[in-house]
Amino acid sequence: MVSKIAWYGRFMALMVAVWVVFSENFSLQTILIGAVASVVALVLTNRLILKSDYAALYHVRFVPALWYAVRLVVAIYVAGFQALARMLSGKINVGIVDITTELEDPFAVSLLANSITLTPGTVTLVQSGSSLRVIWLDCTTNDPEIAGPIVKGPFERLLQAALR
């Protein structure tokens, strides 16, 4: 088991990495701002919102979580170019699909729903338990068994690995 201090350090490093990616600026100033914001967010959330500490509530594995973040950023860019190409070519087939996830933790399901929404061409409209209703720019099928793996991409599997 990872010590509490090591867990906070890893989680802070992950938050700083996400901050740097979203800021699109790899400088000492950006890293320091990310570190300060991460510490403030962890302390305030831990003291004011959570009934227990992060380490007890969320068993995040650092390397798989980092891999998830990298894959999410890549998917955002790839899907952005695909969505742009579809819009310019006029090959848009918008539809709404209902999919389910094997994720049981509400936090993990919310992360999956947000990952789908962050990826251009898909938006999660409703999250109810393990069910998601998604509007999809390239709707090739309404069958949840076929649409689910396409819409979820690798995110469900990556979240299962990261949040054990």
C-alpha cells in the first residue's frame, strides 16, 4: 500500500500534468501555478467537501491514470480533426445512442461521461447510474452493443485500470 504522503504527491503530480496540458505551456511558471493550485484544491476539497481523505476514497494507480490522460488528449485531437473533416465534407449523421458501462463507481462513470463529452463529435446528454445517453456526430448504429465500444473508445478500459 502506498503511504498517504506518496499518494498525495502522485495525485498532485497528475493534477500538475493535466494543468500543463490544458495550459498548453510547459514553463516553470505554469508548473508552479499548477502545483499551488493542486495543493489548494486537494486541501480544500479534503477539509470541506469529503467525509474521508482522498487516499481512502479513490484508489488511483498513477501510471494507468497518466496513460489515461495521455490517451484522452490524443483522442481529443484526433476526434477534432475527424469531426472537422466530416463537417467540411457534409458527411454528418447525427444520432442519439444509449450505452451502458461496466464501471460501477459513480466517480468513474462521471469521468467516462466527461471523457466522451471532451472528445469532439460526442456529447453525453444524460448519465443515470451506469447508463449514458450520448449524441453522436457519426452515428453509424443505434444498437447499444455496437455503439458502446465505438463511443467509449479505450476510456472505459483505461479507467478500470486506473481506478482500482
